Amino acid sequence: MKTKQLGDKGEVLVADYLKKEKFRIIARNYRQRNGEIDLIASRDDMIVFVEVKARTHSSFDLSEVVSITKQKRIVACARHFIVEHKMYNSSYRFDVALLENLQTEQIVYIKDAFAPYEL
């Protein structure tokens, strides 16, 4: 499976997971010049920015694949989203969803995986 297809399938599985958890998907692959956020979801007054990481094998620890640089890009992109959509009164969280084997469709979902430095 190609990298793009792998990522797309992973994002679909995580979006379905979030919907089962009563979240509403409000954006997929939100892009702006500083970066991209795979999924943005909401429930009540909580906005969740989700980074999805899917791999066909676990040759390394998936929980370490979101570098500090990547985190900063996600936070900058989230700031842009918040301003663009005037969502100033919401709470925010940055989660990471890890998928090692798409055949089993098992998701390791990490809430509050990292904190924004200044949101």
C-alpha cells in the first residue's frame, strides 16, 4: 500500500472512531502555510486537533513519531484554524492516533499527547 493510501485509510478509521465517541468531524487535512492537521473534531465545547500516524509495520515506537518541530507546526496551524473560524471560546486538545497494523484496525489513541506552547 502506498504512503498516501495508508494515511488516507488511517484517517478514515480514526474519523470513524471519533464519531463513535460522539465527536463531529469538522475538518480533514486542514492545510495552511505553516502545516497540516489530519483531523479536527468537536464535541460540546472541546475542539480536538488529531495527528494520525499509520504504519504497515512497527519497526520503531510510533509514540515518538510526532517530533517537537511537527508539534509546533500543528499548533501554528491550529491557531490559524481557531482565528479563521472564530472559535475563541472553546477548549482545545492535541491528540495523536497511532495505527500499526491497518488489517486489525486497532487504534492507540493518545489524548492530550502534547500541549500547545502558546495557543
